[in-house]
Amino acid sequence: LLALKTLSLKTSLGLKEKLITHGLYKYSRNPQYLGFNVFLLGAVLFFNSFFASITGLIGIILFLFTAFTEESWLKEQFKEEYRKYCKTVPRLI
């Protein structure tokens, strides 16, 4: 939730703003997806069922694909600034 708050709704909707590199974004390029994946993993462990495992795995895969697909858009929007950011901050952790 903190990552989503830092990113802001305007930026989340793809409206061109500035590249966010503060807050949790100093440590991970995708802290929101990391948080969602940790939540899904916790839910899978909590419910301890086959169906929760399948659903959680699908959710985790979708969030990972989303992080990868957004990168080309970010490279196009922020050019060299984003490339430098990628060199210093890991995608997830």
C-alpha cells in the first residue's frame, strides 16, 4: 500500500509524470508487485489448499509478467533516466 501511495493514482494510470525513485522505489523498481506477490504467497500458505495454490501461482505469474511488460513503456517514457535507474535498483529484490 505504501508503494501504491508513493506512486500515486495519476502515475499508476500511465499519465506522464516524473520517474518515481524515492520511498520503497529506492530498493525495488516494482515494490507494489513484490507486495502483491508476498500477499498471494501468504494467502496460499494460510489456506493450504490445492485451489489456493493454483490461484496464487497464477496471480504471482501475472504480476511478474506485468512488471516485465511495463519496462518497455518506462524505457520509452523516461529514456536514459530509467536505464540508469535499472542499473542501480533491482526489479523486485
